[in-house]
Amino acid sequence: MVKLMKYNKPILILMMFLSWLTVPLMGKNASKRLFPAGIFIALVTRWENAIAKKRKWWWWYEKLHPRLSGSFPFVWGPFMVSSMWILKLTYGKFYRYLIVNLIVDSIFTYILVDKWLTKWGIASLVRMKKLQLSLLLFIDSLLLYGFQTLIEKVKKLNKYRLKIGGEILRKEK
């Protein structure tokens, strides 16, 4: 346990970089399409981490730098990338999306946080129960799906406007 704790920073950094190595496997179009949703959920999670720190919902013991929390590589690595992967694999099939998120969020809450991050001295829940964290992650998943749906609708609308605009220009000539 003590031997492992001295590797916490490299473990966090490695988690971040390894998750980003999977992004090219999504394909160029999918990664470009889902990147805004990934950024969105990472920003939401970053905001939640700021609130959590203030209210002591959970605590990140490990810091990469005095001004950089241990949550940084986790949020901008595995959390963001896994959110993009889940969208890639399930977007358009809402119930499948919810089930996959429920499974992944349960693994995160009841295994990763409870067993590994706490044991390794990286992070732990303080004033938040596991069920509350699960609910927060469920709400995040709904926000993510809604955001991606909004993006898809805006893109469709823009394509429609371009099509209509092109037809009007042809008629004027």
C-alpha cells in the first residue's frame, strides 16, 4: 500500500494519456463530432469538483501540482474520453445509453472510488454517499446526452439552411 502511494501521480498521468490513446480508434469523424460533448461534460465535472471541494463532498488527496488537483487528469482523461466513447457506441439508442451509463457509473462509484482510489490515497468520498454520487453521475449523463442531441439538431438545422440558401442562390441566377 505505502509502496503504491508513491506512484499516485504517475498513475493519474498515465490514466489520462492512456485514455487519449483510444480516441483515434473512434475514427476521425466520430471524435470530431463528439469532442464538443466531451469538453462540455469535462467542464461540468470540473465545476462539480469545485463545488465538491467547497462542500467537502469528496476529496482528492493527491495533487499533481500545488495549483492542480488530482481530479484534473481524471476529468480531462478517462472521464471525458469514456463519455465520448459511450456516446459513440450508444447515441440514438437512449435506453441503451442509460443502461451503459448505469453500469459504467456503478463500476466507477462502487469499485474505482470505493476500492481503488480510496485505498491508494488518491481520492475518497467525504460528505457524499455512494448513492448520491451515482445520482449525480446519472444527472451528468442526462446532461451529456441532451447536449449531444442539441448539437446534432443545430448541425441538421445548419445543413438545412445551407441547402435552402444554395437553392435560393441558384434561383436568383
